[in-house]
Amino acid sequence: MRTDHTRANWRTWCGLLVLLCPALLTSMDASMLFVAGPAIAEALHPTSDQWLWAMDIYSFVMAGLLMTMGSLGDRIGRKRILLIGAAVFGGVSVAVAYAPTPELLILARALMAIGGATLAPSTLSLIRGMFEVESQRRTAVGAWTVAFTGGAVAGPILGGVLLNHFWWGAVFLVNVPVMFVLLIAAPFLIAERKNPTRARFDLLGATSSLVAILSLVFATTHVARDGMTVTTSAAAAAGIVAAAVFVIRQNRASHPLIDLTLFRIPTFSAAVATNTVVALVTSGLGVLAFPFMQDVHGLTPLQSALWALPTLAGSFAGTAAATALTGRLSSATLLTTGLLSATSGLTVITTLNPQTRLWVFLAGYTILTFGVGLTATIANSLVLSSAPSERAGAASGISETTTMLGAAVGIATLGTIANAVYRTTMTSSAPAGTRPDALETIAGAIATARHTADRIAAELLDAASVAYTHGLTVAALVGAIFTALLAITLIATALRSRDGSPVGVRGQVRSQPTTPEVSSHRPELEDTGDDAQP
């Protein structure tokens, strides 16, 4: 390990620019997909379950593989796994863009997630190793954060522009030239780094976590549609068994993928739970918002992206408020305020009907994103400050994984609820003789209306708009219940533990009881190699 703290040279800064590209793309890809969702549904005619899997499979596979790929990168080399992932991500993006059926789209998105799971952990760990001077490292990590956040802002607008001129697959072809540049430039600008004390790769832990996630999600999404069939029961049982195997494995392994002992720290557990819930609500509503704006209110993809900009401003305002108020108010107060703000925004959304002005929906959505920005900023800070400094990498990895998992669960659960309400409402209100695909999704109803007599088409579209809006409001109500219950839990915990709370009165995290140390899979400060090209 080097101790001279050499300042970064021009090659290192150019390497940073290369590493910012995948950070930008991974966040931009998710937000562009939400905008393209209605166009995909119209082109491929998926069932409601297939549409949810197409929207969600990427996040679930990512959540199941993030820690695994971080560990694998430590073992075989972080630059090597970055290049492998970039090749997979770029190549499979072409397959996604030209997928002719919903089934192939789902498969391609799952494969794309395997590549995506290598990008975030490898880019951030490489950046931390490339910059030895602390001030330069902070600047580099800050640039990575801006790129990741900027992708979420730019994604909907870029997606809207592309969809105004091209077919839906164009939003995925954006990935190809960026990954090509990374593959060409990275070998010359970025040095290889490994963990010299790398542990044995935990194949059982990696496999059981992925099986648990996908099996439980399959059971959740299908039970709302078909009830508790033999298939859903078997999937649920397999998921529970796999989850138990994963937990047992992580408790016994000398180098676990996830350091479960960190959950013995109350502040850490509360912060991770908070991040998971806000990600669940935000992503669950996000996947429903753009079909509401485009299919119910008739906006184009670009118009819907521009209308959604205030919601992003709300998120930035919440982040700024968290930064300004930290140290003046306790962390518990800030978390509770953010959650109650999110609950208020979701409550506004529950009042919608198809005739409600669109600004009412966006006002509620902006209040929600303000609360999420405030809450997530404080929670992320607590994740790192509550964990011992030597285990900050493990704490960050758990936070990233659970946030991604929360987002995926939100799309699955709130999307399943909204779809179930849509189908139930349409079954009782659609015109007689309506085709089954119109009863499945609002995109199916729009496609059916194009080939139906005007009077019946208008009646069908009105019924579909009412049904979709009803599903959206019920999903928002469920989200409001989640955030309200978490806020109440935080208030009760803070009141009950005033004499021994892990969170100080001014937001400073008090010292936590020590827990047995378990090695993290992200020892970024133990890199080998240097900034010179090998």
C-alpha cells in the first residue's frame, strides 16, 4: 500500500471522466424507462404482469448482484470486471432495443442488469483508489454523485426527445456509444486494482440471495392476479428457504457478502429501513406516473418529462433543506418531517380522478419528492456515521443494495396493486364485448379503441382512464400507509429512548456499542497498484 499520497495527474482526472459515464447511464436508464413505459406497452402488448416484470426485472437482478459483483471485483480486479460489465451492458442494450416480444424484453433486461451490477460498485471503488489526497477524493466522489443524480434529471427529458422522433428502442441505444468509449479509453487511463487479502468468492451466498429475491417477487406479483395457486405457493416457499439459507450463510461465513452484524446498531437499522421505504414509494409511484400523464391526460413523452421537472426540483429542495437543518434539529425530527411530507404528498394523490387538473397530481408528487429528498439525505448520512469507520464500505454496500431492493419491491407491490384495481374496475365498467387485452392494461384499451366505433371507443377510453386513476390512487394510499407507519415508529422510538437514543438531540450520532468485526468486501483503502499504467 502506498503512503506518499501522490496528487492525481491529468491521466487520473481523464480516467475519472471515463468512470462518470456509467454512473450517468445507470441512473438515466431507469428514468428513461419510466417515460418509455407507455410506448413499450403499446408496441409489444404485454400483459399487466409482463409489463411489471419488464419495468422491474432490472432492479431486482441489480439488487441481488450488487454485493456479489463488488466482491468479485475485489477478487479478479475492479477494472477487469468494469470492462466485462460495460461490454455486457452495451451489447445487451441492442438486444433490449430490438426485442420483438415481452418475454425477450424481460430476458434482455435481466441480462442487462448483470452488466449494470458491475458498474456502480466498480466505478466508485476505482475512484476511491485513484485519488489518494483526501480533498481530491472528495471532489471525485462528489462528481460521481452529481453524475448519478444528473442522470435521473436528464433521463426523462432525453427519453422524451428520442421518443418524439424514434421508436421506443432508441432510449436503450444511447448506452452503446458510451460503453464503447469506456471500453476504448479505460485500458489506457485506469490502473487495475484488487484487494490483496481477497476472500474466497461466496457462490452459495450470491445464488441464494438472487433466488430468494426473484422467487418472492414472482409469488407477490402472481398472487394478486391468480390467488394462492400451487405455482405461487411453491415460489413463495422457495424464496423463504433461499432467504433462510442466505442469512445462515452470512452469519457463518468468515467473509460474508453482507455484514449482518451491522443491523445490531439501532441507528443503522432505522436508517436502512427508512431508505428502503422511501425508495419503495418513489419507484412504485414513478412507474405509474408517466402512464397517467401520457395515457390518461394525453401528453406526449417529452411533454410528460417536462411536466415532471418540478418533482425533481422538489427532491433537490429536500436535499438542500436536510443539509441546512442538520445540526439544528435532531436526525429523528428531520426523518419524521420528511416522512410526514411524503405522506402528505401521497395523500394529495389519493384524491385524484381523471378530471382533476394535472397540476394537482404534480403538486402532490412534488411534496412527496421533497420529503423523500429530505429523508434520504439524513438516512444516508446516518448509515455511514452510525457504523464503525473501518466498516463504512460494508455499511455503504448494504445501503445501496437495500435501496435498490426497495425500489424494485415498490414497483412490484404498488404496480401489482394498481394493476389488480384496474382489472377489477374494468371488468365491471368496460363496454360489453371488450377484448381481454383492454381489460389488462390501459395501453391495451387504447389500442383496442383505435379499431372500435367512435361511441364505444370513447366509452372504453373513459372507463380505462377511471380504472387506471383508481389504481393509482389506491397504490398512493398504500404508500402513504407505509410512510406514515414508519414516521409513527420513529416518533415512538425517539420518545421511548430519550435517555439512551442512538441519535443525539442535534442530529449527532452517539457512540454505538461495538459489535464483532467482520471483514467487508470493499476494503477500498487496501488497493494494490498505482496511478501509473500497468
